[in-house]
Amino acid sequence: MGKSLFIAEKPSVAREFANALKVNTTSRDGYLESADTIITWCVGHLVTMSYPDAYDEKLKRWSFDTIPFLPEEYKYEVIESSKKQYTIVSSLMKRPDVTTIYVCTDSGREGEYIYRLVEQMSGVRGKERKRVWIDSQTEEEILRGIREAKDLKEYDNLSAAAYLRAKEDYLMGINFSRALTLKYGNVVKDYLKRDRAVISVGRVMTCVLGIVVNREREIRNFVKTPFYRVLGTFKIQDRSFQGEWRAVGGEGVAPPPSAWYASPKLYKENGFKKEEDAKGLIAHLEGEPVGDILLESISRKKENRNPPLLYNLAELQNDCSKMFKISPDETLRIVQELYEKKMVTYPRTDARVLSTAVAKEIHKNIGGLRGFGPGAGFAAEILNNGSYKGIAKTRYVNDKQITDHYAIIPTGQGLNNLNSLPPLSAKVYEVIVRRFLSIFYPPAVYQKFALCIRVKEERFFANFKVLIEEGYLKVAVKKDNGGAAADREAGASPAGEDGSGNAKKAADGAGTGKENGTDSGKGGGNTENNETELRGDEAFIKLLNALKKGDKLAVDSYEVKEGETSPPKRYTSGSIILTMENAGQFIEDEELRAQIKGSGIGTSATRAEILKKLVNIEYLALNKKTQVLTPTLMGEMIYDVVGSSIKALLDPALTASWEKGLTLVADGDITSGEYMDKLNGFVGRRTEYVKQLRNQGALFAQFQAAATNYQSAESAGRRQTKQQTKGR
């Protein structure tokens, strides 16, 4: 009887497989072996694509004569530092007594690529190969994955997409970096007074650089516009509250309209361009005869706010950036650690929902959390009232929104590792647990009041809300000041949403770069949408409930509040990840935007690493305390270089469409050949175009314009060189 060989991605995962299989193994050099089972591991990538000089020694020298470099057949080689483990894995795969190979690398495109390269390099033939696809490293999930392992051929399309992604990055990186360095390297080097300058570009990283630089330039060019609002302080019996004037009129508004309706003096319907006009309104309101001040209308309605969707990696990275001021790669490192300790499910996921199959067994995840202090009471309550039973019929379960993996949730296992977790890891785990448990609770319910007060022909508006049923908020909001910060109510969704817009909303909050700035009133004191939340003020709530249309009110005073438009906000490490995920927001063409929906820029597995690289090569600067991202002078210069030569690399639409193409290959909708034809054509044409350019001189003026926002180019060059030397 032949042996089964299990190949994991790293030693710790191999040990989990050995434990789950309950085999009595003997430790060997680089693997474990029993009577019928061998378990080994990669150490990440063991094989990589060869540099161009492996094709021809002439290609080692950077020259316009050797680009575009578009090989028909690609060469690969074993990574020098991983040769020992590669030799072990390769020899085990070839052993005559091994009849079945179980591929247990990470369940995703990159994990597939890691194994396929080893198999390709080893030249293995005649073995049965099965793919183990799991969502967590719990014993139950590992055994299910082995039991339901499919023939590896069923993942050939995913493998093809993985190879293409690598070739794409390889071709663009080599050809475009060489072309731009040869054409503009000296210009950049001389301007910064550095010894050398290699212009590093890539399909995703250059696009991200462009997004950040564009935002920075919007902020610089933004001109603040003052405006003046008019507020009235009104009274119900002995209680005062503020209302805001708006110049309303037109269809749907009871006559008469505001005297200032559609006036050119207005900044917007609730503010004037000049202070004297705002004061003129107050003089008009106070002029005799004032007449009765009436409550023209009052509406009362209840609003349900559902728990937010579950975490995918991008959402978790964004929240951790805001709550704990940590970078996306640090969040990924932590959640990967939690995954390897069996505490959470697979982290590199884009889905924010559960699968139907998981929903059927979700009580097991909840049950395990009865042993987790901050979530114990909630987990017990959910199990006791059975609220988990109907989860499959909610928006939190949707098989169509899942590609490789469902959302990040706690497994309910691995809690024996809690005490050994670093404090920050424990906080991240609690955030995941709270988001998960909240979906089994009812919506938070608010009572809302909307008042319209008429003074002469003018109208003031006041909005209030009262939380009347806490619902899921008791899980999502941390009651004490210690431990993890938890989800904010702003992350929730109004009842009736399909859930698909939640991440989009968050990314829009980061800004698309298309807005003209936002209004920033000074001292308004209201919450989002100018709603004042009332907490514990039962007397005032009672007064609001007693109000009716036509009631007379009193006014204490009117005042002018100065405000000003504010520029778009800088990206943070978290908001840029969400922006990358929702790249469609940048695309004007509706058809193209719909086509790439769900693709974005990069993948959940690569976005953090791309951002980290941009910081490491000093194209972007990351403030570790605030997690705010800004370009460096070098980064802006590279932006200008690319913008004047291969501008398409800065376009999120192009980058996202390439990612969409990889998805189409993985889904079997287009062939690898079709994709490669387009890729070779794009790289070849653009490289030849750069070779013909003669625009180095024009870039000097652009560099000068950028440099005015930094220290002198000379000192910047010295500083960057010093930092690089220190980092070596």
C-alpha cells in the first residue's frame, strides 16, 4: 500500500495536520513520517522566476537594446536560501512509495502557485494529486478538507491565474523599471544629488502611488471657501434647542418659499457667502411684526440599524488602523497568527458573509466562545434564545458573494492560546469576536424626530434621535474603557440595505478625489446628518413626543455661525486598503465600473505588502502614530516620470481591469493565451513608446514644482541617502 504525502506551506501548519490525522510520526530532517503518512512543508516560496540574465548573459546589463523583454517560455529556479527544503520536498514527491500527494498549501491563488512551482521544478509524474481546501486550522476543518479533497486538476484555472499574475508583475517590473530608469534615472539622480536612482514601478504599486499623490495635490490646491449659517435658539416650555435655517422653496414646499430661495447670495441652501447677508437675514427675522413662531411640521419615525457585515481582511485592516494605529501588514501578521493558533478562520479573504454550509454549523463557533470572557455572556445568550437558527436567511449568508473563502470569524477554538497572546493580538481577536457575535442580535432601534419651525416665511430645522432598543450595540460597543476598542455605530447599516455598499461607503469616506471639499462648520455640535442624539434626557424626549403641528414656540436668539469648506482628507494606511479594494469608485464609465466590481486593485493577500514596499523604497511616508500616508519628494518625482511616459500605470481602471482579467482566467471564462497576448502587447507597445520619448528636460520644471513642498532637493537627497544607508 502506497503512502500519502501531505505538503503544507510552513512547519507549524504541517504539525497541525499531523495532530489532526493522529498519526504516530517520527521527526526527520524537513518532514514527519509514519507507516503510511509523510508530512512535509514549504517555507513560503521555494521556487521563483529567473532573472533575465538566465536567458542570456547580455540581458544582465540594462540597455534599450534588450527591451522589451518578452520571453516565449519562462525560466524558473530554486531560491538559494530554500534549496535544502526544496530538495527534501522534491525527493519526497518522487519517492516510489508515495502514491498520493495532498496539496495543503494556503487555500488561495498564492498558495496554489507555491505548490505548482515545486511540482513543475521537480518534474513529478504519475502521482494522484488532491487539493485540500480549508477555511481554518481546527482539527475538524482539516479532517473535512482531507475528506473532501478534490482532484488537483479542478484548480488548474486558479493555477493559471497565479502564473499569469506572476508573469504580469515580472514583465511590467522588468521592462518598465528598466525603460524608465534608462530614460529618466539620471534626471532624477541629478536633481536629488544622489549616487544613483532606480525607478521602481509595478502594476499595483504605481497605481497606489498615484492615488496618494493625487490626493496630496488636491489638498495643496484646495482653496477654502468661508460660508455663514444662521442658527436659532428656540424654546419648548423651559427647554432650549437649536434649529438651522435653510432657504427652502419649490415643489413640495408649502408656500410661501424663503425670500432667499435660489438666491445667488447663498453658498448652499443653509449658508451665505457673505456674513453681512447672514446678518441681514437675522435682521429680517427680528423685524416687526415678527408674528407667531409655529411648528410647521413634526415627523416621528423609528429607524432600525442592522449590525455591519462581517470582517474581510480589508475592513479589518481599516478598523485596526483607526482603532489601534497599526499598519495593514501588522494587522495581517496578527490575524495570520490567530489563524495559525486555530482561533480565527482564513484571513486573506474578500468576502464579508458566510457560506450556507458554515451557517448550518455556526452554533459550534458560538458555543466555543462561551470560554472567551468578553464574549461569554453574549455567546450563551445567543445559544439560549436560538437566534443563530435563522442566520442562513439573512444578508450575512450569501454563497454568491464568496469566491475562495468566507468572512473572518472566530472558530471558537484555540482559546488555550489566549494567555500567551500579545495584548494587541488579544484586542484584534476581541474585535473579530464582537463583530461576529453582533450579527445574531436584533437591530438597534432609534426614535427620530424631525422638526420644521416657521418664522415669517423662513424655516428652521432640527433633528433628534433617541436609542430606544440597544440591539446589537451591546455586543459591538465596549462598555468599559479597557481592552479592545469596538465597532462604532457608524459602521452599521440601515435596515434594508443589501450589505454590498458598506465597504464602498467606507472607501468613499476616504475620498475619491472628485469632491470639491466638504463643509466644516465651527461648533455645530450635531451628529452625522445634523442629528442630535439625546441620551438620558427623558424630560425633553417627553416634550418632543407631546409636540404637534401648529404649536407655538418661542425664540431666544439668532446667531451667525462661520464655517469653511475643508479639503479632502489624506489617506491612512487603512483607508487606502479599502480604496484599493473599491477601485471602481475612480472609474467614470458605468459599464467598466460594473465590469470590475469586486476586483479592485491587488488582492486581500497582497495589498498590505504593496503598501509596505512603497514605504520601504521611500515613495510614500507613513506616520506610525496616526497611520496617515503622504508622498515623499522622490515619490512625487516618480509620479511625474510615470505620468509623462506610461500614464496608464497610474490609472486605477487599468490596474483593476488586469485584476478582473485574472479573475476571468480563474473562473475559466478566458484562456491564459488570450490574457498573455494582451499582456505582451501592452508591455511591448508601452516600452517602445518610452524608448522614443525625448521629454527629460520638461520634467525638470515638474520636479521643481513638487520640491517647493519639501525641504530643498539637495537636503532631501542627502536625507534619503542617509536613511537608505542606515537601513542597510
